[in-house]
Amino acid sequence: MESGLVFDIKRFAVHDGAGIRTTVFLKGCPLRCAWCHNPEGMVNRQRIWQVRNRCIGCGVCVKACTQKALRAEGGRIHFDAARCISDGGCARVCTTGALRWDSKRMTVEEVMEVLRRDRIAYEKSGGGVTLSGGEPMGEQAEFALAILAQCKREGFRTTVESCMFTSIEILRRFEEVTDQFITDIKILDSERHRAATGVENRRILENIKELSKRHSLLLRTPMIPGYTEDLENVRAIGAFVRELPGARMELLNFNPLFVQKYRYRGEVPECPQGERLTREEMELRRGILENMGIEVVCS
């Protein structure tokens, strides 16, 4: 049976498509966004995370680590992610959950068992199941397609959140089992996009254009200080989106709380820890897009 790595399942989600939803987060992403809010979803393999506030400093994990990635100092356990080979020895002996896997391998049926718990909520609210990540159309595309196909067989409406950096062949296979697509459109200039995410955006934009011929799309732009929120980029994105039939936009304000996730790996995010945009700054950007004839909401 098809299986894959799931790093979270969020029940009763209300921001990942229509109605009440269950969102399944899959590992693996081809992008390396400097501001990634789900860094545990980047790499398609299990890794060890340290949740420091659960650590009691007993030191048992230090003895279990064969790579000297853990050391006791000043009553605390320090984690060196660069040394860690994620063999799981430390997680097996940690009784508090301070050291744990960042994901779980699950079969399609195991995922479906969770999704079925909320069937009534889907039916009452017009909701369903959303696949996110990471990137559902990436390395775990076959696993994602198997989940979506089973959802359709059981009558669940499906949504996919994707960066759209995928082949047209994969995209068309997802169209067969997906009711709604939500995608980020981060930076329109290709070189700026490559510098911030690690990939150029030509394939992304072509896939968005292709999808818009058959689907009403929700396009999200995160407002990241120093990367995406400048007015030049907002206007350029607006000029692209207004040519897409039925496309809507959502501006997502910067959330600095994501930094905590990097600390679990003993890492520091590339993105500077900036401030959220003010309400006035968000309204300015929404006004620019609305004046271009685009339906926009701010979150």
C-alpha cells in the first residue's frame, strides 16, 4: 500500500479552503523560501527536532547519540543539527518528547482513518480535505494522488495547496482528483524569485495560467519584509493576476512566530526577523490590487 511522510494533520481547519477541513501536510518541497513557515516540510525524510521547553536535562539522550550531536552544558542539552544523522536513538530514550521525529510515515488508509472522523463536519459546512506541505505535487506526488483518489471515492471534496513548481503531466493528474487549487504567487520577477526561493518562476506562472483556464483559483501572496511586500512586486503580481479569468487573491501578513520551528533544529532562518505590516500598509496593498479589478482579502 502506498505510504508517505506526514508532518502534521490539522483538523477543523478554516483557512485552507471552503468550510471546515482537515489539512494533511506532506514532506518534501522543491523550493527553499527564505521565510518558509513550515521548514519541517522542506526535506522528504524524517529528521530529529528538539523541543527545548520539554527537556529536563537528564542527559540520557547524550549517551544514546553516536554522533555527538548532543551535549550537556549548564544544565541544558544542546543540539547540533549539523552532526545529527537522524537515526532516532535519542528520540527512543527521551521520555519527555523533547527529542522527537518531525514527521510520521503513514499509509493511505491510516490517513483516511483520520479524515473520516470529520465526515459530518465536511457535510454540514461544505468543507473537505486539503493537502498541503511541503509540496503535494513534489516527491510524494504518488502518495498525494492516492489520498485524493480515495477521498473522491468516499465523497470528500478536495483542495490542494501548491507552489505549482511541477510538470504539466503531474498537474493534469492532480486535476482529475482535485476540486480546488490554492497557490502562492510570491514574486513576479524571475531573478528575484530565484534568489529568494532557489528556483525560477517560469514553470510556476505557466502552470497557473494553464489551471486558470479550467479552475477558479485562489492565489496567495505572503507579505514578507524585504522580499515580497514592496509595491513594485505587488503591482507586477496584480498585472499578471488580472489577466486570469476568475482568479482571487489573498494577502497574508508576515508572521514572525515561525522562527520557533527553526530553533527545533538548532537553525536560524535566512529571512530577517522583521515586523508585521501595519493595517494601513496592508490596506494600501489591497487597494492597489482592487483598483486593478482584482478581488482581494487580507489575512
